[in-house]
Amino acid sequence: MEPLALYIHWPFCLAKCPYCDFNSHVRDRVDVAAWQEALLADMAHEASLTGGRTLGSIFFGGGTPSLMPPQLVETLLSAAARHWSFAPNIEITLEANPSSVEAARFAALAGAGVNRVSLGLQALDDETLRFLGRLHDAREGLAALEVAQRHFARVSFDLIYARPGQTPEQWQAELDRALGFGTGHLSLYQLTIEPGTRFATLVREGKLEPLDDDAAADLFTLTRDMTAAAGIPAYEISNHARPGEESRHNLTYWRYGDYVGIGPGAHGRRLAQATVRHRKPENWLAAIDRDGHGIAEQRPLALGEQASEALLMGLRLGEGIDLAALSKRFGLPQEALIDPDKARFYRDLGLVSEIHGRLVVTPRGMPLLDALLGELVPAELVTA
């Protein structure tokens, strides 16, 4: 059986970024003792259902998990080790903001067991960081990156591109600088205007004009060319890594493996069931007190829905999907998984290809991924 992945959500931030639609909340104070007790209870519930499995990865996401006291991180990791066995090479990732206050905790977090950190740099100049609502400046961010590289075996950082008015020359210079820092993994995301965010309000009011699609597509191509030339090619639509440095935790999602999620708003896929935790921190805490876990919704996944999700996730990957393996896994014929006529049509256009029995979205097709998924994955699978 493939290793299980564990996601732990810490929902608190010091401020809400104007582009962010993640489940993050600003609170004046956090009762760490109460949160520790609640997270341990939520974890114990999942372990009661999946105990005996091996954990291949643990991911602390948020919010801003680097605001967690290192002792809390260590306590949660110790509990996970009691509930499940750890794979010999278990990957334990923590998302971190690159402030000097949080960087000062990196040594203690590494001592607690974290062996991979994902830094939210987002940009390398002060003007853009202010535009993105970040609380750190460029100097502070790069100093935090240096500290992270001293303390963690593996380091990744995020950048946001395709920003309003950004030119290819500007992005090329920024990405070239980023590639020079020597990390084995980069997450490079195009700025998207998500509903309910401050940026969405500014767009609606005519105060912010997003970069147009053609210009964004040019930057996407530039990004892929530069990262490939630097030896950290795209292995997923927005993620780039040296061979062997890929995020094993996120690969569990994209390869449709089992994962459990605890904490406010966390999602899970385990035992052919989908779980969603209560999103608001106070509601999640109340559910823990009432039910012993934070689940707001739990439902069985029909085989058709599982197959659809596996396709939608797997086609994000550079490795694509093994149709024969998925057909065997879900007991569905290959032609029910992917419309063969549409696959042939988009293959002739150079947007998909078949490599060693795997259906792969090509570099030309990746900028059109959302539209391609809507065409290739049969609608009846989505509702099966």
C-alpha cells in the first residue's frame, strides 16, 4: 500500500494578503494550549481510521505555520509518530513567511523534525512586495532564505509573476536572480484574481487591471524555458524541481494517493471518502469539543468521481497519467476515462501527446490546461 500523507492546517496570519483566498484568519491572540489539544484530537480521529499505515509526508500549511511555536510542531510530530509508522525518508514540510521573527525559529523547527521549508518570498523587490501586501521587504526575505538554507536539508520558495504591467524583461531578470540562489525547488505562480479577495474588489472598481492572457502565456513559456535550462524543469504546471527534489507531499495529491487533513478547512481523501473540516477556527474548535473531530462534511466517493479527480489532478503533472493503470484501478474502460476522439484531436494540434502509454499535456498545452481538462475528461465521469 502506498504511504499516507498528513496535512496539518494552521489558519492564523499576521495580515491578510490582497490576493489570498486560502483559509487564513487574523486574530489578536491564539490560545496555543487549546489549539494543541484540538489538533491532537483531530489527528487521533484520523489515526483511528488509518492507523497502521506508513506516513510518507507531513505538511504544515496555512495560514502561516511558521508562527507556530516550535514546541507545538514537535508535539504534533511526536503524536503522528505514535499513530503511524514513518517512512525512512519521510518528508516534513512547513510553510514559512520570510520575516526575521519567523526565521529566528528555523533552527528550533529543524530540531523539532521539520526537514523541508517552503518560503513565501513572492517577489524580490520592495515595490512589488508592498503591492502584494507582504509584511517583509526584499532584504529581510533574502536573509530568511539564507537562514533556511543553513538549517533545512531542502528549501523551496514561491514567487508570483504575471503581475499587472510586468514585462518579459522584468520577469526574466527576477527569475534569473531567483535561480541563482541554488534551491532545488521553486513554486512559480501566475497572479490570479480570486473571488472574495481585495484584488477582486479592486478589479471590479476599475482600480486594478490584470495582465492580459496573451502576455501571461508568454511569461509562462519564458518561465518553463528558463527553469529547464537551469536544470529545475517543471514537473507540475507551477512547480519546478531538480530531479529528486519534487514535493513528495504534493505528488501524493497529484497522483491521487490517500491523504488525511486536520485543522480548520483541511480537506482529505482516504478510504474512498472525502472529508472537509469546518473552515472558521471557532467553528472547528466547537466541533472538536462536541464531536471529537473537526469534520464538517464526510461523504463516500463513487468510482466515477474518484476517476475524474485522478484525471484532473494527474494531467497537471509533466509525467501525465497512465490510462491503463487508472482503468485497472477504477474498473473503467480507458475510453470512458478520456474521450479518444478529443484526445486524438488535441494530439494532432500538439497540445497533448502519448509517451510510453501515458497521456501527457505538452508544454504548448499547459497554458490551456483548464480548457483542455474540460474537453478531455468526459462530463459523465464528473457526475458519476
